[in-house]
Amino acid sequence: MALIYHTNGDLSFENLYKFVYLKDMNVGIICIIFAILFKLGAVPLHFWAPDLYNVTPLPIMAYVANVPKVLYFAVIIITMEIFQVHSNFYPVFGVISLIIGSLGLMQQNTIKRF
């Protein structure tokens, strides 16, 4: 977000839409996309999720596993609509996450790591 603010001088969506094709803006947007993928636990940034789920109590794990993902899904949809970007970027990472997650699931021996 600092790169976007440095390039644009503002973080309002109206001004971001005007400057979306500048070089520093693209680097900033890529950093934000990878931060969202990290928080979603998507590939290639998914290795932290099973360890976190394994050590937390069940109610907290249910909250951490579901609520932020709903929020970030809404952020992704809103951002794609505002910038009028309809790419296959997020669905591709989603499918890859499902495949790698399913393969990793076969090696787990506790239900909380599933």
C-alpha cells in the first residue's frame, strides 16, 4: 500500500482507477494480491495454515478458518469490479490450492489439520 500511496498520493478508488497502469502501482497491487493469497491460505503461501489450525482451540480455529476468508472473498470481488479486471488469476490459484490441499490432506493424521 505504501508503493501505491507513493505513486498516486492517494488511496481513494477513484484515483487508483486512473493510475492503475503505472509501473509502481502494478508492483503495489501485486504485493496486495499476494498478501490476500497469504491470508486466504492459498497456494503457494499455504504452509502456515495447518500448523495454526492444529494448535488452536476448535471455536477459535473455526473463526480463523472461515470469517477472514469470507471477508477477503468480498474484497476480491469488489476490487475486481472497481478496477474492471476479470482475469483468471484468482480461480487458477483456487484450483491449484484445491489440488495441492487435497494431496496434502492424504498425509494428515489429525482432524484439525484437515
